Amino acid sequence: MATINIAQECGCFKKSELVNNVSFDNKDDAMIKAQSIVKHMNEEFCGKHGFELSENGDDFAIAMKAPQQAQASGGCCGGGHCS
């Protein structure tokens, strides 16, 4: 049995139709669903937070990560393409 857990339910999660603590019969199905949930949360939620997936044995956790701040160099991301 594999489980997907959302560590902190933000307001967008609570308003969505997503469900926390979902269990699957096998790890592969859980991983595919967890990746889909993280993608949806990062693309469709308000953008105040980012979300990342971690794996612990057969279980998957989705946690909030701090939003990335624009760097002090005029908002350049540092990727080398701004100069």
C-alpha cells in the first residue's frame, strides 16, 4: 500500500477537489498520481507557494517550498541569458 500525503493544506488546496492521504495498491500508481498533483498545484494554484514531491519508501509527501525571490540584480534569475 502506497500513500500520498500533503503536509500542509494551503487555502488553494482546501478549495480544490484534491484529497489528502490517498492510498494506492501499488507504488507506481501512487507516484504517477503524486507527480500529477504536484504539477497541478504548481501550475493552477495562486502561486504564493511552490510544491515539491519527496519519497519515503512506498509513501509520497507533497510539501510547500518557499517562493523563489527575484535576485537583487534587477530581477535577473542568474541563468546567463539576461546580459
